[in-house]
Amino acid sequence: MIDGIIFDLDGTLWDARDMLVKAWNNTLAKMGIDIVIDKEQLTPCLGLPLNEIADRLFPDSDRAEKDSIIETCCMDQLDILKKHGGILYDGLRETLERLKEKYKLIIVSNCRSGYIEAFLEAHRLWDMFDDHEDNGRTGLLKAENIRLVMERNGLKSAVYVGDTNMDAAACKKAGVPFIFASYGFGECSEYYARIDSFRQLSELMGMA
């Protein structure tokens, strides 16, 4: 019996790309870096570990400079995200309220520490989730963090909801079923179940 639902963040719970592009371009300008990032460049990076995002967006910089740029961008983005948030997917809070009646709800993302907290703060969703974990805090990738939060919360049979093949691969490694959020940013051909809107998760989990 399923006892918990673990969520990806970007492309699953919200779309923060407009705010991220604005924040990152402001930071790059302040740093004197002549690069402008658009949504098309950013989208395939979402969900990757930060060092891989830096490799994609700043290929001509050396490792130290890449790490410095990505760290500064990630620090600077938090204030704008906390203040303005992103676009929540339709029916998110109502669906979470239904699901919380039966399941533990957790977020696991490959983001920097503070990013999940910015999402929760901006949209006043602290009460909806039992736990969250990220690569920035643990240094672990998604599969390991999925296992970590399951152990920490006493979950025996959780599912994971995400929107990319990377999420599917992490679930396979962690040994949990993957629910593909097709409305998100990525593609996926192998999954336990598929939802085409966030609201559909209630029906899939028997909470409609």
C-alpha cells in the first residue's frame, strides 16, 4: 500500500522560469558577465545538479569560475523567488489538501539549499509538506535523497512524481514507482503512471 508521495519541484509543482531568468540575468549583469540566458536555454537545465547546469550555460569558463557564477546566481535568486514566487500548476493546493488526508507529502529536488524553502515561503505551503530534501544540503543525488527521506519518514512504499527522464532514472535506482507529470518540462517513455495535469493526481491516488 502506498504511504507517501514524493515530488520533484520544477515542472511538477511550479513553473518559476520567468523569475529565474530575470534573477540570473540581473546577477550576470552585476558580475560583468556578457551572457543573457533565456527560457529555452534554462528549461533543459532544470533538474540537473548545479555543476552540470554551469557546464551547459557557461561552457567557456573554467571550473572555478563556473562554480562561482552558479553559486552567486543561486544565492541571488532566492530573494526574488521568496517575494514573487512562480506559477503554481492548476489546482495545486486543493489537490495537495486532499492527498495529505491519506499520504505523507515530501519534496526532493536536485536544487541548492534554500530553493525549496523559497517555494514554500512564497506560496504559503509549509503546512502541505511533511519533509523536503535537496542536493545542496546533503550533497547526494536524487535517488539517494529519495531513499533518505523515505527512511527518515518511515515510508515503506512511496511513489515519486516528476517530469523528466532523469527523474525516472532516479526512481529506478531508488526502487520507487515513477509517476510522469507530462505537463512539465521534459519527456519520458517509461513510467508507472502518467498524469496530464496536477489535478489528475487525486484521481490516480484514489482521492478524487
